[in-house]
Amino acid sequence: MPAQIIDGKLIAAELRAKVADEVARVKREHGLLPGLAVVLIGNDPASEVYVRNKAKQTEAAGMASFEHKLPAEISQAEVLALVDRLNRDPSVHGILVQLPLPKGLDANTIVNAIDPAKDVDGLHPVNAGRLASGLPALTPCTPLGSIILAKSVHDSLEGMNAIVIGRSNLVGRPLVQLLLNENATVTIAHSRTRDLPALCRRADLVFAAVGRPEMVRGGWLQPGATVIDVGINRIPGADGRNRLVGDVAYDEAMLVAGAVTPVPGGVGQMTVACLLVNTLRAACAIKGLPAPSV
């Protein structure tokens, strides 16, 4: 029997609807209009698509959307000046600088200049440190979405064996912390890991976030495992056009696993929905209101 397909599109739509309800409530009860500012530097085509999607979904949720499009040749000092203005703007509760940045700009310096209270990407060292310490924090959106998808299959992740393949600051490392907060037992694997297939076969939960097309094979999986595929890779198709695949060999995984996220239609759908969650949470925290129920 093939695995259950975890419908990220449906789950993200449900989450966006909950956010919209909460946005309407805080507007009505407290006069609060959450605002998200996105900074796009240069003209990377994929980034432009992401930013358009973010703006569309932000407005659909009833929030204010502020887009700042800057030329690739802009100086770092000018970017930092914009971030400083956004930090001080009371109508902005979330700030996201779209990565990757053009050459000549240092992502760490720019991200570290964002007010941690408005860091809806969850990349500021203050938020990363709070997450690692088990304290409330704004959390990177893709790992947060990955946890929500896993919990759509399992009521609780407590006691489950999980493996995270990939150790980036954007996905792998925060995902490990979120899994520990769920009381899962976590292995983090990377390019130096020995006998990765054997480690995967011990895992109830497999999170693939390594950026290598179809690296995780069906034979690596424990029968019935839940597989969350974070990878988005473009490879040539039989017709000569590029096609999107994940880090997991999907067709093979479907024959072994209990549940699998597709690519596209899985984790990617959750990332923007969780960005809206973070913006709403940040707005409520800045205003001194209780955390919203999303």
C-alpha cells in the first residue's frame, strides 16, 4: 500500500485561514494591524517569485505588506540604514531580508542588524540562542512548517526517533531544537556522517534538508516512517525542461514510508504560512498582547 501523501497545500491553507481570523480579532479588539516589510535586493528570479507570493499572502491574511526593492549595486551602509528605519517604524512588526544577497553584501551583518523582536525569519543570534535554550523565540519558518507537517501525521512526536539530514542555520540546526522541544530523540546528520543509510533506517521521522536531488533512497527508510522532504532542486526532465524534485527519491519512498511530503506541494507551501504566523506573533508581543492562538 503506498504511503500517505502529506498535503502541504491544504495544511498551509488551513493555517493561513487561522492567521486571518486572529488578525481580524486583534484589529477589532486592539486596533492592531500587523505589518510585514520584505527587503528584496537585486533581481534573482526565484527571490522575486517568493517575494510576490509573500506580499500576496500577507495582504490576503489582512496584514499590511511593505515591499522594498533595492538594486544589486546598493551599498551595505544603505541597506543597514533601511533596516534601522524599519526597526524604528511602529507600523512594521516583521522584517525579512530576502536571501541570498548579491555579492558585496554580508548577510550576517545585515540579519544581525534587525531588531530581534521583528526578526520573523528567526535568524538573529538572539532568537537562535533563545530557541537553543528552550525559551520562546521567533523560529525559522521552514523548520516550523516541517514540524507542523509531521504533527499532522502524529498527534505527538514525543519519544520518536528523528533524523535531520543537513545542519544549516536556516533549516537543520533550528529543526533539531524544535524536535528536542517536542521531546523527540534526534540525530543530526551531515556530509561527514558515516553510514547515513543505516542511521536513516532507525528513524521514525526523516527530515531531509541537504540540497542534493533524490539523495535519500527508498532503501534507506524504515517501513512506515514519516518523511518530510525540505529539498527543492531543479533537474533536467525527459522533455528537456527542468523539473522540481526533493532530496528524497519520492517514488521509492512512497513504496516504503508511512507518510511523505511531495515536492512541490509539501514543505514549501508551509514556509510563507509560518511567516504570517511569526508576523502575527511578533505584532502581539510588541504590542504587549497575549500570544495569538495559532
